[in-house]
Amino acid sequence: LNTELQTELACRREDSSFSEFVTLTIKIDNLMRQAPKRKIDKGNPRKPTPG
């Protein structure tokens, strides 16, 4: 599992059955794959808008 998916699963309740856990994992993975990728440029902080 990729680290983003692991993080999402770590924040979920722990009393799920294995089958529920697998179903939830698949749903989250599908949502993450469908979401547009966000690019974060750490080397270029956001510049204030002139005004």
C-alpha cells in the first residue's frame, strides 16, 4: 500500500472486520486514483498578490 493510503487507513476505526477493511481500502484507493494530482512546489513559496 502506498503511504497516502496507509495514512488514510490509520485514521479509520479499528473495529472493522477484515472484509470491511478490504472494501474500505479499495474505495479509498479508487478515490485517490481518480482525484487530480496536486503539485506542491516547495522551492517557490506563494508570492503575495500586488494590490
